[in-house]
Amino acid sequence: MRLARRCQAAHLRSLEAGIAAIAHRLAQPIGAKGSKKAPGGYRSRREWHAKTRRLHVLTDRLQRERVDFEAGRVHVVRDGKRLLTTRHHLAAAQLTETQWRERWQAERWFLQADGESGKRYGNETIQLTPDGQVSIKLPAPLAHLANAGHGRYVLAARVCFAHRGQEWADRVEANRAVAYRIHLEVARGRWYLTASWQHQPTTIIPLQAALAGGVIGVDTNADHLATWRLDGHGNPIGNPRRFGYDLSDAAGHRDAQVRHALTRLLHWARECGVAAIAIEDLDFAHDKTREKHGRNKRFRRLISGMPTGRLRARLTSMAEGAGISVIAVDPAYTSRWGAQHWQNPLTSRTRQTTRHDAAAVAIARRAQQYPIRRRTPPPPHDQSDRVGHRSIQAEPCAAGREESRHRTPDHAHDAPSPDTARTRETSAPNTVRGAPVQLTFTG
């Protein structure tokens, strides 16, 4: 129910954003050019008329959704859309009507209960002992069906967890909250029990401590994660790495693909000895509406396919268990400036650096609080130093940061030793070219 309410609130925000975009463009003259911050008018009178009608449709839809939201009413059916589509294509799904009906009913045959810390084994309604015994607290109308004391029904089957079983056992023995869900898997004909719990809030450590061993920059894309490792001075180390995923299947498959990509990323960070991962703080919630980007369906499909929210939540929880810090940085101009300052210098005959790899370097340097550009303007002319580029990739206290000039050997010229003071004594005014100048050395 809470998830449905959040989706309903997100749908309301999407409708409001679409109505505001259409109203703004309708107020502009036809053919007016837009800017980077605001779109212009519509290109033709025909499009203006069509958007006027769409504005009325969205306004009516927004009013209906607001009435449902204020009344606390949501229109949702558990796993209804996918199963409904399968019902109209039974031959393609290789199912009979009876088999489909079993799946439809199985989606509603489940029992779940949230845990509570301090209760016995972390859950009062569904209790699971460390040795795998499951018991359910029956409600008062069903108390006569109990086969154990205190109105509980003990199942004959035993349960064990192959994944994170030791972590679950530690929580149960400490009487910490654990939520359970019992559901039927029709394809296998088995009942399954799923346990879930919430980790403690992430511990915040100082930024300098997290960046002491370097950082890995992560550029999020629609089908892969482009990463590059940087040392403590902001210099790229080794070659970039890519972790791909496929988001073209069902929700469970997409979630598994994201989880697998993040697992490989965290394993690589452990191998490198890096304790921090830098990622962009992306949010396309207001950019997915078609009213903002108009007919650019390809771009809207691209940003809608990026799993920004799911990836950020997964990375935070998985990195906490791995002991790796996550640094969220501002995503502004990382791809553009990364390609401008890092793509060509990092490209060689054996390595073709892409725009996404360069963006990963820019993200990591921004997390290290270094500027993205590689060089500063040269210093002005003076007697001690001439024009030359100076690196700003190292900290001010690092040795060799200014890259001082090579020392000239003494035998290269007839200059005195550094410890010898030199003074100049001028004689009478010289008006003849080539007249000698009297020099006196005092030691």
C-alpha cells in the first residue's frame, strides 16, 4: 500500500509538470525559440491546437487523481498487468486457462508480517527459530486450529537460508526485527518463506579518510557502468573498467542485473584497496515527461531506462556491507568537461577512451575536490620562472608539485658558487660601446 501511495504521488507530480510545461509553451508565440532553461513555443498552429486539447485532458486526469489521493484510494492489482496480458496470449505463453487461473490466485495467496525488535526471534506473528521451525500466530477466529500453545500453529516443514543464513541467525538470536513473507510458487509447486531486514543507518566517515587510498569514479549509463580508478592526487591509474547490465526484461531480471553489476564493481574496489566510490547524484523525475522534450522520444526513452534510483539504493546498501564509502557528486557538466579535458590525453594506440570513461574521471576528481580541468594558466614572466604549465593535480604540500627546473651544473658557465655574494660596482658613466665594467667580488 505504501508503495502504491508513493507511485500515486509520483504520478501526480508528473501530471503537474506536464501541465506546467504545456501551459508555458502555449503562452509563447508560435515558432518562438527556447533557451537552455525554458522551452520555446510550438512550431505550428496545428501542434498548438493539439497541445491545447491535451492540456484539457491532463487537467481532468489530474483532478481525478487528486480526489483519489486525498481520499486515500489507490487503483492497483497485485501483478495484474503482466498476468492480464498473458491471459490474452495463452498460446504464446504455453498455458491453459486453468494454469493461468492458478497463477492469478497464487499472487494473492501470501502471508507477510513485519518484524519488531525486542520480540522473541524478532517477529511475533511469524516466528522462525534458529533451527528452522516456523510457527504462525493465529487470529482469534482461527484459534481453534492451533496445534501449539498460545494460539500458534507450527508448520511441519523446516526452513533454511542458503543466502546470508549466518547474518539472519545472528539477528534472530539477538531478537532483532526480521520481516517474513510466505508465498506459493506455482511453476515449482512449492511454498517459499522470504526473510528481510533493514540495516543500521550508514556510518558517515570524514571525506579525507575515505579518499586516502584513492577513489573510483562511476558514470551511470543506460546499459553499463563506466568506471576509472584515481589515486590520491587525482591521476587515473590503469585502464577503465565497464560493468554492463541488461534492463530489457522483467523487473526481477532488471534488479538482478543491477545487483550483479554492483557486486563486480565492489569486488574490483576491494582488489584495488579503494575505500570510496564516487557516483553522480542523478534524478530524472522531472525530465521523463514528454512535454519537456517534445518529440525527442529517443532521449526520453534513454533517460527513462537509466536505473538511477534503484542503482543508488542498491549501491548504498551493498557498499555498507562491503565497508566501502559512497560519495554523491554534482552531475553538472561532468560528461562535457570530462570529454573536453580527459578524453584525448587518455587515448593511446592501445586504448580508446570513450566519453563515458572520461566522465568517470571527471566525477572522481570532483569527489576529491579537485577541478576537472587538467592545467592552470601559466604564470607571468619574471626573473625566477618563465612561462610554463603547472600541474594542480597534487596537493599544495606535495613534493614536486611545481615541477621545478633541472639544476644546471656549475661547469656549464662561469657563475660563482651559490654561497658567494656578488655585488656590482659601477665606474664612471659608460658612453662607449664595449667599455669594460669593473666588478668587485667580496667574500
